[in-house]
Amino acid sequence: MPDDIERDPSPEQDDARHGPSLAKLRRLTNAQKFEELEAAWLDALSETRTEIADIIPIVGQVGRLGQARKADTLIELLLGVLEAREGPAVALAAARQAAAELPASSLLRVELPRLYAMAGPDAEELTPLLRDLFAGDTPLADAVAAADAYLRLRPGAFLRDPRHRDPGVVEQVDLAEGELTVRFGERRQTYERSEVPRLAILPAEHFRSFMLYRPDRLREIALARPADFVRRSIEGAKDGTLSYRDLKAQVTGLLGEKGWATWWAEARLVLRREPRLEVTGGSQPTFRLLKAGSSYEDRLRQQFSALASPAERLGLIFGYLDEASAAHPADPDLLAFLGRAVARQAMALLATEPAVALACLAAHAEIAARGARLPTPAPGAAEQVLARVGDPATLPRALDERPLRAVLDYVRAALPQRWAPVWAAVLPRAGRRLGESMARELAETGHLDALEGALREVVDRPTSSPDMLCWFWRARRASRLAETLVAMPRLGGSAVLEAMFSLVDASARLCSVSDEERHHRTLALVQQTLLSVGSAPILEIATASDAGGARRLKRMIMDNGGLPQALRAELLGVIRGTHPEVFQESEKPWEEDAIYTTPAGLEQRRQEFEHLVRVEMPAVAKAIGEAAAHGDLSENAEYKAALEKRDFITTRAAQIESELAHAKLIPADLTTSSFANIGTRVRAREEGADQDTEFVFLGPWDADPDRQVLNYSAPLAMAFMGHRPGDAVVFGEPPEIRRWRILGVEPAI
């Protein structure tokens, strides 16, 4: 056997460790020389280095050799010496051990209740019960267990019964009968004397019991000493860890939802700085107790060095910067360490991940602004790295919100003459919270053109910017920027409303073909936004629209697959109230829900659909697979871009498929009408003009405005529909009203 493996000591080794008296006692016992043993026993007790726990088994061996009376004599001598020399508590401990060796000792049945009563002042009142416990034929070990239980099971003590899910609390002890009354939640149970030993007594600070029966005390601890509260909770957990979810549930149960928010805002910093507490990163950390304490800064330094992901390192840095305050100032040495490390990381990532490198420079700038002594980046570093990024609109794909915010602030400080276009490119995909802040700052600094361009992108590509579009729709009604937003000439309410309708319809279509949670979140967001703002802005838009605009609104509402039925009915009611004529189907010689087109227009639309399905969809699926193979999807900008393109293609294909289902070739009875109709060519002269103008009214897939071929549902076309030669046509609103006189109508196809 190897020398470094520890062996249990042999009797000879044990004797050598504890002296010749113990060896002599064992030899005399084995030889059954009991008279000599008694004399040697007194000698052993007089030696101060004799371990009492080692000689008590000798008494057990004497008893097992049929010398019960002699064993009691030895125990009596032992207890007398211990009580006189070290007190009744030490004598009681020896008697309890001896009870396991001599389960039928008549001496111990008398001595144990006496010593229990003398060992503690709380035990004196238990004397009658203790005498009953040790009387009769009850095995001494069981009587000792019961006595120990009664000493601890006073009113307020916690215990567990395997038959109950929750721990219990002792409410009453009947010392005369040895009965316990225990409460388990709202139920009470009485235990007889014989049942008490099977109960498991819990520690006085048992966390679950405190939650159930001492919530006021636990509430005081949580408010005054958060770290102590968390420690108690961890110690009460089976696996020695505490999750954020469990901590929130515990504190919310004591303080309520609002109380939790206030408590967590203050406690999280205290907990992170507790030397004996490990708090994992992220917004929902896990808590563990450490065997050895260490400073918060040392743990952060070690954690930073262990992280391999640049994004995780940036998250740690910005988290530390954000939590620093007057009460918890940032450590200068740690700031310098983080600043130097992130500068090296920026250089390493410049060629492969310029967006992350830019975020590293932004973090370096923030750290330097806190007073850390760091090398100053080269002049023009921000512009050079930004040039490597290329399109600033890709930054939100590569960066989380906090590093993106830092990059924007860094660019604004480093490029004071040209930061606004960078912000405008980022804004559509920055997310609601950051995007709203950016919009406000652009407006307040006078960069209205940049802001309008960014919001134009939001409206033109609603599925790419759902958060900002929903914010824009709300902000036009009620925000500090409402007046500014409404006054933007290229972003009228009808354009924003059409984008909202397009977004809710596209989101519903995506949900029908994909189970991805983000599509369902977007659908819920846009539906809730439309409901929360209500129909008032739609009423204003409908009131300001002509009949053609009202028909367009009606069609967008009726064909929309994402509008809740109640909201659809409400919005149609708004249109009916402002333009009842668009619901009078008999006045129109065409089908309201059909999309009229020529054979050429229909074929072109079918080819576009086939190209999306057979070419672009497989290509983007391949791009998603290739991007996914590059690593962590949460930090993969190519993957995010491919997903966004897939969503756009899927939405577009679903829209065209729906349109094709409503397609109808323009029938001859419309083209041969004697009035302006679908499929007709109208010759007219505008008021004040020297020449005639010809308009051809075809479907949306055949329209060519440069050649005066108009979509029949366009506002100008709808102004002509139904008019005959000689009629006057009026279009527009003051001061830009235009008037034509119709000179002739003929078939266009």
C-alpha cells in the first residue's frame, strides 16, 4: 500500500497515542480481570490526556461479557469524576455515549434524567417527563433520542415530518403527557410521546421555515442585510445555489412586486461586492457561497481573463461601468487593467470584426473618461475603424444595445461634424429604447433631415424595423416629439398607417409559416400598438382622404390577416362613417376585392413569385446555414442579416401569393365602357394647358406612370373613374387643385 494513503490506527497505535492506561484497561478487560480493572480505571481517569470517548467502549465490552453490575460501577466512577472535574454537561455527553454501549443499564436510567436536568436550566422543567422516558424497558438509545428531541422541541422550533410536504413549527408542548402540537401551514397535528423520536428537528435558522412562520423577521433581514438573506437562502437550498428566479420569488413574497424592484436595484450591487458570495454575470445571475472570500475587483479581473468571447468581455466592462456610483466607485486599478485589455482586443479584431473593434474603442474612451490613466488612441481612429465597418446600419446586428450606445456616443464625440448620418443609419434597427433616445437627440440638435431620412427607412421597410415603427406610430400622437414628427413633409399619417398595416399583415403571415418566437412577439407588439393608440388617428386620416384613399384604406383593412376581428370591425366602421360611398358596391362595375391585370402583367407577377420561391429562398437558406456554421449565433452578424433577408423574402412571397389568388384578367365589358373604367384610355385636357393628355387605367402590375399608365386604384385614377366625355374631373386640395375636361374614352386593350 502506498505510504501516502492514510490508514485507520490499530489498537496498538491507538494505545501508543493515548498512553499506557488505555492499553492496560484493554488487556485487563480481555483477560476478564475485573477487580484489577476497577483499580486501573481510577488511574486512567486521573490522567488528563485520557480520551473519555476512547475508554467508554471498554465499559460496553465489560457489559457484553456478562458483568452488567461491574459495568455500572465503572460508569458511575466515570460520571462522578467528570461531573466534579468538568461539570454536568460533560458528564451528560459521556452518559449519552455510554447509553449506546449499555442499552439496559439501570444506573444510566437514573443518572441520565438527573444529568439532563442539571446540564441546562431549560431542562429542569422536563424532569418528570425525562424520568418517564428512562423508566421501564425502553432502550436507552431511544430514550436519549426522545430526551434530546424534547429539549429542542420548544414552542417556535422547526421540524420536519416525512408525511408533510412543508416543515412544521411547534406550537405547544404538554410536558405531563409528552405530547407536541405542531402546525403545518394552516393544519395542526398532535404527536404522542412514542412518535416524537421520528421527527427531524430543523436548524433554528431554517430558511423555508422562516419564510412560512417568521416572515416579519425574514423581511427585516432582507431589508437590513441583503447578503445575510441570500446566504440563508443558499444554505437552505438542496444544491447549494440560488437562482435569480427563486430569489425574486422569495423577496416578492415578502415585499411585493414594487418592493422587489426597489430591493433588487439596491441589493444587486451589495451582493456582487460580498466577499463570500459568487454572483454569475448577466441580468439574471445565480448565487453561490465561496469557501474563501475575495474582493469583488479581484473576482472581476479573474472572470474577465477567463472569458474568451469579445462580446462577453465587453458586457463585463460596461456592466461594471454602469454599476459604479458615488456609493460604489469604480476601482482605479481595475479600470486601468480593463482599459489596457480592451485596447489590445480592439487591435486584434480590427481586420475580422471591425464593429466589435469599434465597440472596444468606445469602451476604452468611457474608461478613460472615468479618470483611468490610459494611452490615448491615435487621432482619426474612430473614422478609420468606422470606414472598415462600411455601412453603419450593420452595427445593430453585430452589437448588443449597451455597446451600441457606447459606439454612438464615441462617434458623436470623435466626429462632431458628421455623426448625425451615422446615427440616422443605425436608428431604424437600434430597438425602441435606444432608437427613441437617438430620435430625441437628433431632433434636439437640429438634425431633422437625418431624423426624417431614418424614419423614412423605418416606414419603407416595416418588417426590418418593427420596434421603431410602432414607436413612431405612438409618438406621432403623444410624445415630446409629436409636433416635430407630424410636421415632416414626406412622412404623412397615411404613409405611417400603411406601414403599420403592412407590418401586422406580414407578421401574421410569418407566424403562420414559422414558430420563431420573435415573429409572434412582433405580431403582439404591433397589434397592441394599434389597440393602445386607438382609431382616432385613423379617423383623421380617413377624413382627410378622398374616395380613392378611403377605398385603399378599406382594402388594406379587409385583406389584413393580422388585425384582430374587433379592431378590424372598428376600423371599417371608421371608414364607413367618413366615406360611406366606398361600401356601395353596386355603383362600381368592378369587383372590389379583385386585382385586375393584363395577361402580360399577370405573367410578370407569376415569374416574380417563382423567382422568389425557386431562387431567392434556397439562396437565403444556404446563406443562413453558412452563417450559422461560423459560431455563436447571438454574436453572428451574417446570421442575423440572413434571417432578416429571409423574413423579407418570405413576407414578399406570401404577399404576392395572396395577390395572385385575387388576380383577374380585365374583362371586355370594362374596357368597352362609355365612361372612364378599368382597361380604358381617356383623353382629357387640363385647365390652362395647350395640349391633350391621354391616361390609360390598368391594374397595379401594369402601371407605368412615366407613360401615363396609371393603377386604377391610385388616387388620380379614382378621380376619373365613372366620368364620361364632357365631364369635369377635379383632383387635389387647395391650393393645389387640378381640373380636367374629358374629351374621349376608348378601349386601351
